[in-house]
Amino acid sequence: MKIAPFMAKISPKVSESLSEYLILPRKVKCPPEKVSIKANLGEICLQYPFMTARMQSVVGPEMAVSAGKNGILTVVPRSLRNEDKQAILDANKKARLSKGDIEFQENPEFANPKDTLEEVINKVERVGHSVIPVMDRFSKLYGFYIHNPNNLPAAPPYTPISKVMIPFGKDKRGVLYTMNEDKKTIRSILAKEEKKFIPVVDKNMILQKLAFLQKFNTNYIGIAVTTRRGFEEEIEKFGPQVDTLMIDSSNAWFEDAKKILKYAKKKFPEKPFGIGNIVTREAFEMFAREGADYIIAGMGVGSICQTGSQRGNGRGQMTVARELEKARNNYHKRKGRYVPLVLDGGIRDVKDMTIALAFGDFVMMGNYFNCFYEAAGQKLNADKKPTYNESLIKYVESWGEGHPRARLVAMYGMNSKQVVSQGNPKDISGLNERYGHSSISSATVEGVFGPVEYKGRLKPCVENDARYIRTTISNSEAHDLSSFREKAVIEKASARTILDMLPHDVEATKG
């Protein structure tokens, strides 16, 4: 009996990284401050083309509230306990605002009249608030510092803030105020005066709160659903509470994914359903035909992932971006339906984000959001010991969904290390599904656990990075994300060029 020879196929393509490429500068037709990076996912309008990864160490109630308020889509991880998922959804719902709503801010960050401009700007950069009341310790108002990063005060950093603040008063040179806390009245005043905020004071001119006019709908949220047994119950339970649903699998190219997609679309036809993760044109086209509303792409390149290094499955994210961009555009041309592309993984910095956005409609990020104060992971000091003192935070714990820590959290919650034994053993046989395992005995460890460097609070960091993205888009002859994908010219850089683009031959210091 002859045995036919078999040979593994070798792809002619090379798996390439986003970090290997640069965006060529072109003619500037739109200044950076006028560039829009808003993005739409069906009826969901986001201020940033960002989604949080579906990671336990990233998404908790604080992340949902903060990211959502800033116009970022938060995604509830599949592998949390139902009570933890519900806590995130409840916090997010409470924080949700609609365009035109009045939001009160009580006990805002404030500056003393003797503080310097540098001290106040440092406070703005730490907390992300652009409106800083200037008042004494008795809450008596003197004025306001309104931070505009595109138009900083032309004054030395040691200038007292009282010299550059906008004074408090009713005339046109000062900040308008009110003693009325009625939201309808405040909304009328802000609309008439074309102001974005107004202080509410008492008869002694003591600040009570700040009132802001909300300019966009906030706190859109999604949830990842199970890919094995019980997906019907999850979809029915959480579907009414979220804006979008999705599959979270390291490789979503399997038949049951179509069954889950069809079930979700039948139950909630108006809510976008995403399939992920996949890395090939064939998978994109199959799920687009089946009715997926967006595709999440990437495998083996996440910062906490060992799918590629241990299992040998994966693909470079630049190669994924190029192939799936063509699949998206070809499908749109043939069928007339546009299926947005979300790139997940392999995004180390703002440069990578911008390269990704030249191909994809959104970027989904884990490490990026894991580094913030609002992340769900435990905060650590310089000795990598737990701390609740923000000034001492140096690291944040991070772990992949394929790490044993994720299974403990799925059983016992975020405090799993302290409560590793609670009553009878729980059934966790479905918690390995993301990596294609049906039980713990068949599971391989495909995620890592460890600290990531702390970067600060979400709002100021995101706003700072967004300025870089807008500037790059401006320098690409574009004015928004859609025109950027049309106009951007990408060029591969040599290893030496990448090195040359880093600050060099100087010991860089802040100041």
C-alpha cells in the first residue's frame, strides 16, 4: 500500500509588525486641532476609535465609567462571574449621559491663588480636568484656569495662577456664575451664552459645584459572550443591557461561531455583533456573509499572549491589517455592505495605533488601558507590593485570559488570591474556551501574568495620545479617519531607520 506524500503549505507572505512601518508626510490641508477621530459602529458614535480589550485585569467598574465618559467603547470580559459583569454594567448605566444633559461635578480639583502656572498645569496633566477653580481653603472663588493645550498661557511657569486665570464675575471678561441648581435653567444659560460650564455658588459666593453641558452620548458598552454551552442564556441575560455583543476567541473561525452570531442577531437585530479573533481573508468574508457587523482581527501578537510563542499559531498584525483591509473593501464593493475592521494586538505605542488606523476602523487594546489608574488590576508600588496611594503607584498587575489567574478570577472574583477556597468546588469547565480547550485538563497556559508600568489616569493620557494621532492624520493630507485610510501612504522602514527615529545622542530629561 502506497502512502501519498503530504507537505505543509508555505505562505508566500511574511508576517510583519505594525512597528516596522512609517507614514509618509504629505501636504497639510487640515490643521491637527480640526481633525476628527470620531468613529461609528452602527448607531454607536465614539469620540475615539478605541475599544478596551476583553480582559479581566483591564475592565472593571472604574474603567467602564471613565473610558465610557471619554467616548471609548468598554467591553465586559466573558470570563468574569455574572455578579462581576452586572456590577460593571450597573456602574456604567449610572454614569451614562446623553448629549445635552447637565453633569454636576462636586468637590472638583482646585488651585490656590498662590499656586504657580506650572503647578496647576501639572495638576491638569495628572487628573485630566481642563477647568480648574482658583479658590482659597474656604472655597471662596477668585477665578478659573481653563486649560487649552493648543493655546497655553504666554507666561513663565513660575507665574502665580492668579495672574493668568480668568477672573470670577458677571461681566464679559469674567466667568459667569449662577445660584440656581435647576438643570433646565442651567442648560438654558449655557446654551444662550455658548459656554461649556458654569459654577454654581451660594449667596456668599462659595463654590457648590460645577455644571457642565454634555456634548455627546457617553458610556457605550459591549460584552463578550461564551462560545460553548450556555451562550443563549448569556445573550438573553446581558443583551438588553449592552450596546453591542461579540465573541472572544483566540481563533473564532469555527462553525459554532455562526450559530452564536445568528442567535444574537435574531434576539437583538439592532445591536452590532462582532466576531473575533480571526486573521485571514477567508474568515473575514465568511463571517461578513453570515451577517457579522464587525470583525476583530489579530492572533498571537498581544502583550500577554503566548498563543504564537507557545502554540505557533498567529500572524503579524501588519500582515493581518493589509489582508483584511482588502477583504473589507472588496466585500463592500461587491455587496454594498461595509463591515468595520477592529485590529486587536501588536499595538505598543501611539505610532502603532496610527499605522493600525490607516487600515482598520478601530483599535482594541489591552496593555494600553491596563496601564491606567482605572484599570481593574491591583496597583503596585516600586517594590511591587499592593498600594492604594496613587502617588506611590509604579505598576499595575496584568494577566492574559489564558493564564491560570484568569480561571481563579472567573471562580472567585478579583480578590481570588484572598478567597481561593469558598465552599464547594465550582464548575469552570467552560473557562478555557477562548483558546479552544474544553476542560482544564486539556488546557495549555497561553497567557502570562506580571506587572505593567503605570502611566497615570486615563483621560489626560488618552487626550495627549489623541493629539499625536490627529497631527499624524493632518500630516497625511487627511481630515478624519475615513480620509486618512484613503490618503495615508505607508512605507516600510529599515531597522536602522526605526532606531534613528528615536531620540538619540542626548540624555533626554523632562523640563
